[in-house]
Amino acid sequence: MEDNRYKLKQVCVQNPIFGPRNLGHYWGSMKDFVNNQYKHESYLVIDDIMAILMNPKEAHAIKNRTYFVLQDFINCGYDTEKNHVVLTSSYLPYIMEIVIFYADFIDYKFCNYLYENSFLGGLKSYQREELGLNLYPSVFELLYPQLGMPAVSLALETELFQGGEEIIGYTYIMNNIKNNIKKVYDDYNPPPVYEPSRNGYVLGLDGEYMFQHNSIFLSEDEDSIIEKIETIENKNILKDWLTSAGHKNVFEFYSIDTDFTYLKTLLKDILVNELKPFRENQLGIDYLDSIILSNYEKIKDQLVNHIGTIKKGIYKMSSTSINNNF
């Protein structure tokens, strides 16, 4: 067993609501996370609680999408024998206990402001009905999206919070929580530091932020990759993708190419070759389940120990308060 005592812990959070990962996920979090997996003790957190919360009607399908996410990370090179996989629904009772504790250290107005500016907070009533949500948000819906991942990261005592631009906000929440905790009792662990990826904002095929409708999926077939690249008309997309792939100098050398012929050909060759493992390595559900289960006891113990530490801190705080009153 590898000694991880002197390694920093890094966490990468993935929402499996859309299943297979695309180039935005790949360059926005996956590749750098996997490249650093032996330098740090690594935790891949697949937040299926959040996915189900966002779309309850798709709860049964989200399980399969979770498998796609894990499969894509393994095909990216993630070593599940030496690192960790955390499927949040497996630890729901422990996570909720930690969330409730940390909810005491964040202002309601701040939490509500974050919710109102989130995907769920911006839904109209008919959209909520289409997704299977109640007309008004539950307490869980208000708390979990803001505090779920901060709670898990703090419980795992991670030092690095890695990923694309969309997760930067969690670092502010964790800093806020830690600052408020320190006002009440000793808390020696600092919040995780955000570690940006090579390209936190990846352009889609249409020049907008890459999402499902304007992306190339990592497991997409070769002909589809070639066909989609051929449709690119914006030079900024080619620059963005080639830079993300580590070929910025090539782009600059051939940027005078007005019809982008060479740049598109180069990009096709790069992606067809680099994404080959994602197309060819289809992993069985039993195998993926075994990976998720193999981490269960270790992660559960870490969460339980953190809950114990929290309770000791509360007891110490309460005892001090009682003694000071006499």
C-alpha cells in the first residue's frame, strides 16, 4: 500500500447528470487531475446526489450516466487502485450530517443568494414540473448544492480543489465556512486551495461555452469527430482547442491559413488518436461497481472520523461556554 501521509490531497468533482464526458470536461478538469494523480492523493467525487436533485425524473437513468463518467476517467488513465472514487449517494447519511453542521456556519442570506443565482434557483415553475421538482424548493434543495461539495471536501481534509471555472465558487463557500468556524472554536485545517486546469472555459463548436449540444464527446466515433471538426468556422475555436491540446505554437505558425485546412487536419489527427481509448475500452457494469465498492469502507471511515471530530469540537465549545457562565 502506497504511503500517502506526505502527499497533498486533491479532489475533482463531477456531476454525472449528462453522462459521458466531452472535451470541455477533458481539458477543463480531467486531464490535469489525472496527470497529477501520483503527485497527490486523489479523490474523484461523482456527485450523483446533485444530479438526481437537479432532475428527479431521470433518477434511474443517472445511475448509468455515473458509470459513463467513471469509465471515461479510467480510460483517461485514472488509477483506481492507487486513488479513490467517491459516489456521493453511497454516503448520503454521513454527508447530510456534515452538511447540517456546516450550515450553522454560513449566513442564510449568502446561501440563499447562491441558490438564487444557481441553475435550480433560476428555474421557472413549468421547468420545475418538467424536471419532476416540487413547485417550491425543499430545504435540501437549498442547502445541498451550496454545501454538499464543500462538506465532502472539508470532511476528506483535501488541500486542493481542482477543476474548471464552474467550481471556483465552492472555494469561496469553504473559506466563508472556515472563517466563521474559527470565530467559535479552534479549527486547524485550512480550506482547500483552488487549482485551475489548463483551460477552465472551453469553447464549443459554435463558439459558445461547451455544453452537450455543441461538443465532441470523448467516446464519440472517429467519423463523427472528423465531421464535427469540419463544421468549425471560427478561428478562435481552433486556437482554443489546439492550445488546450498543447499545440499553441502550431496554431500561431499556421494562423494565416484562411480556410483553416491544415489546422483542421491537425486537430482531427490529434483528437482521433488521443481519444482512441475512450472509443475502444468499454468496461462492464460489474467491474465499475467493484471499483465503487472497493472505496466504500475507507471513505466511510474518513467521514465518520470527521463527524467525530466535529462532535468533539462542539462538546469542547459547549463545555467552555458552560464553565464560563459559572
